[in-house]
Amino acid sequence: MLNSHSDMVQPIPKPKTKKKRARKNPRPTADDICRYCGRPYAQTHEVFEGNGRRQISIKYGMQVKLCYLCHRDIQTHPLQGRDLALKKEFQAKFEETYSREEFIKNFGRNYL
């Protein structure tokens, strides 16, 4: 008999906060083409990641569009092949406007 309050099942409370998508990082569309293989629906990849460097990459526009497979490849093999080439390319672009000392101050090391 389920007449007493102790026999009733208590509902599980919902979490108070929901995860929100970044507003400046919209959902990929068919117009977002991968830089390397040309697949649609490419994700935004920040060239310099980790320890606050991701936000600095966004600030200076150091982002590229990569499909899931190319993005995964870069993340599993950091500082090799494509990842190192991207870091060198964007450091050279940064140094066209700013100094190398400014780059090292922001990103922690020299890739050239």
C-alpha cells in the first residue's frame, strides 16, 4: 500500500545549471570547409591551446577550420606535422605586426 509518504519514490533533482555553447563558436555548417581535406562541417580549431592560450588565440584570430578527423589527428600528435606547421605559420603572421618577445610573452615559447 502506497498511502504513506515514506513509501513514495522521491524524484531525482535536475541539475541547476545547463551547459551552454560558446556564442562566438557557432555550430559548424556545410559552408565550413576543412583546411586540409575539404570536408564540410569543419570545427573551429584554436592553433595555440591550453593554459589560457586558447583565449589568446581567439583574441588574435589564430583559428582554422578543421574536420573531425583532421582535428583529432592534430590533437593526438601535438607538435608534429600539421600542428607544428600551423604554429609556425601563425607565429610568423603574429610577428608581422608584433615582436617575437610579445609572442613568447603570450604563448610561452618560440616555434620558429
